[in-house]
Amino acid sequence: MNTNASMPSSESVIRVQRFLQNVGHPNAPITLADAARTAQQAADALGVALGQIAKSIVFKIKPLDRAVLVIASGDQRVDEKKVAALVCQAGQKLGRADADFVREKTGFAIGGVSPVGATARLTTIIDNTLFRFDTLWAAAGHPHTVFELTPAQLQQITSAPVADVVVNATPVAPSFNDSLDARWERAKRLQPNGVPSPCVGVCTMTTLPAAAQQPAMCEGCLRTLPEIAKWGQLSDTEKRQMWDVLRAREAALF
């Protein structure tokens, strides 16, 4: 991790710091040695996966000039039509915001837009694919500053809904045809330290056989959205218990 001890003294960074302190967030912002104006730059500086960067994208509802903040996974592309379906009413259109609009409505410059600490109340939506990860990083008001949080903490401190707002990608891993035991072995190779996440990168929520009377769950890991959100808060013992729950769920379904 390429960090620098000198924190920018900008008003926007101070605003984010105060917000995090007021909500009791355990992780204060840190300063990167180099600017991270893009998700890839942030991921490279932190030494994490691109998807772990919670990028903040601002849209404009026309003709109201109302700002919408979408917090998306760094490796995903936001689908404007999906966002518009959630926030626009008849006669309204959604468009990308320019730099002046972003600064006016959020108090942040592009490249440093934080999911918290805006100067005005924003309509905010969280991309559900962020819940693939135990840990995320988000901008803290300046291209040089970021802070760490879990997906559950992101939802808690923003009070924002979680939704499918990204362009559908072709799944890169098997889903229900791949057994939990096989997933465990592969996950342990990819995540050798601690108890690995069951996630295999599919992140498509579906309702499975009606006769099974199961809630919507991920096609890749068989977890419900609340279970995905809670994963980062579980102890290693509880994570192992969740794997057992998933194995039992797999046996019941298939």
C-alpha cells in the first residue's frame, strides 16, 4: 500500500472525517502518495482488487437538476437505464453530471467524491455487486484520500438501498452446476488466509424453485442478499457455519 502521512487539509476531507467520526466508523481516512482519480488507480495504490473500490458516480435528473449518487463496484459499469427506472418519474430523464454540477451538488470534485459527507442530501443507490467483497475502499473527499469499510457499513452509514444497477456481465464462473465442496477447494486456493468467501463472481439474484419456498438468492454462492451483507461481520467460526448452511441448502435444492 503506497501511502503518505500528510493528510490534505481541504474542507471536503475534513467534512468526510467529521462524518465518519460522528457515526463512529472505526476506520479514519488515509492518504495515498499518488492521486487516485480512477478506480484502477486507487486499486493499484492500495494493492486490492478493482471491484473493492466503491466508486461514486453522480447523475443528474432532468429537468429537475437533482443529483443521484450511485456507489458502484470499480470493476462494473453502471447501467443508466436501470438507475433511471429507480429514480425517474414520467417526463424525467437521467444523464451524467459534469464537473461543475458534481461540485455544486456534492461539495466534492470529480476524482474525490465520497459516498458520505456531501454538502446536500443526495438520492443514493448502492450497487449490489459490492457485496462480493469483505472489504471496500471509498474516496474520502480528495483524490489522495480513501477510507476502508465493509459493504454492510456502507449501507449503514449511507442509509441507501441496494439494487441491481450495473450492466449485466457474462458469468465467469460456474453457478449451481458447481458443488459447494468444489467451490470451497477453489476458494481456499484463491483466499488462503482465514475462511474464504463463497462468492464466485456471478452475483445474479434469482428466485429458485417455487416448491422450495426459498427467498431470492445468488446463483453463484446460494446466499441471500442479507447473508451476503452480513458476511464481513461474521467470525471465522460463523463463516464456517455459513458454509455448512449453504451445503445443506444445496442438498435441499438439488
